[in-house]
Amino acid sequence: MTTMAPAIDVDDAPTGEELLGAHLRGLRKARGLTLTQLAEAATLSHPFLSQLERGLARPSMASLERLARALGTSRVELIAASEPPRTDQDAQPSFVAADEGVIGPYAEGTARLLATGARRFEPLEFTGSNAAPGDHYVHEEDEFLTVLEGSVIISFGVYGERTLHVGDSVYCRSGTPHRWHSPDGSTYRLLIVKDLVHGGGADDQAGAGA
């Protein structure tokens, strides 16, 4: 016997702002940050950030970038979080063609999301050519990457650095500082898979000021 997931009334579906706000709140709490601490780290006002988390305001691209860096994520992932999730097709495979997927800034390059809808992890295709290392990123999610094209020098802070070539891979535990760059400024591509932090929930709504 085949059962169908219950349909969601369009009027009851959360808006993009509400979805983004719930995701921001989930990330903030996963990092153990208060609203005040995140607002200071992202150089945003406390009232504005509170409105963002409640879905009552829409951030600029500059504000999203500052929030992404403060939370150890990327603007493209935050933008994807504002997309309506799949409802009655959650059990169906999710296909993303070569010319599809949310694309946007990620670290020192550009990333394309390789999956849509409900998922347990975040697969991305990263493209860069930065010869300068940039900042170390530290986040609570585990992360795996493999080199698809070119070569990269990956630094792990106190754990040193290593050069990876096509076919080489690395798995980073949560909390590991990491950054990467091209040895000579040539273009490189990476497949990155990250844990996914979900936001939302009634308890989050009640504790939005935590």
C-alpha cells in the first residue's frame, strides 16, 4: 500500500525569510553563541539580528557574507536555506543538472550546491584560483573534500599543511581550522561534503533571545 505525505497549505508554508531565520538561529545555537555575541562578530545590530532570526527582516548580501563568516559557513549555504523544502516528494531522488544548483561565494572562491530539498548533508562543488590562503575557517560540522581538478595547499593551523592533487582527499573533524589555496594561482575544483545543521523548532522560537 502506497501512502502520500500530507500536503501543506500554501498559506501555512514558511516564507524564505522565516526559513533563513530558523537556519541562522540553529547555526548560532550549534556554535554556542548568544544573539549579542553573533551580532558583534558579524558587526550587525542586536535588534536587526533578532528580526532576522524571527523572519521579520531580509538581509543584504553584505550582511549575509558577514554572518556566514561569523558562523563558519558560506553565503551560498545561507541562501539555499531560504529555499522552500520539498514536502510531498521527500522520498523522491533529488537531481541537479550540470547547469543547475544554487551558486554563490564560498570562502575564497565559488560554490555550487549539488542537492536540493531535505537532506542530511551538504554536497558542494567548489571552484577557486586564489594564490593567497585567506582566513582559517572553524566550524562545528565535520567536512570531507576531494580534489577534482588542479592542486591545492591545505592548511590545518597547528596541524600543519599538505599539498593535495587530483584524487587526493581529506576528512576534517569539527573544530579543525582549515583553509586552502592554489600553489600557483591556477584554477582548481573540489568536491566538498559537510554535515548539515538544521534550524527551527518551537523551543528555538521561545529561546530566540538566548
